[in-house]
Amino acid sequence: MKIQILDEAKADLIEGFLFYEKKSAGLGRYFLDSLYSDIDSLLLYAGIHRKIYKSHYRLLSKRFPYAVFYRINETSIMVDAVLDCRKNPKSIENRLS
């Protein structure tokens, strides 16, 4: 299986990086390293996470209040969004619709 990070999810990662880098120098890099590690774990654990909004699985990050939303097809794991869990749940649902 192959992991595909869609452009919207890459933009989410950059947004998170910039947010945490403003808080403390180097924290943005740690954020990216942590989230990419969580995403890489999908090669082993894709499909075991809770399914929400009918079509997406949700992987909760181990170190930050973020969730990775992904779908699975026959050949790949598609990461659609990497969102802050502190956002309004309706905005998350609208984003994934």
C-alpha cells in the first residue's frame, strides 16, 4: 500500500507548522516530525481507527491535538485532512464532505 497526502492535507500541515513555530522556535519542526510519524504508522494500522462521517477514518495524533482524516481504497491510503481537534466539529464535518 502507498500513502498519498493530498494538497489540502499538506496545507493543513504547513498551517500547523507555522502556528507552533510562532509559539516557540523548533516546535513547528517537532510538530511536523510527530504528524508525519503518525501518518507513516498508517502503513501498519490503516483501517483500525474509528470511522466517522461515513467515509473517513480518524487517527488521533499522539503528541498534538490534531487528527489525521484518511480513506482507504484497494491500492492506497489517502490523507484528506490534518485538522486541529479544537475546531468546531461542524467545520470539520463540512471540510470532509
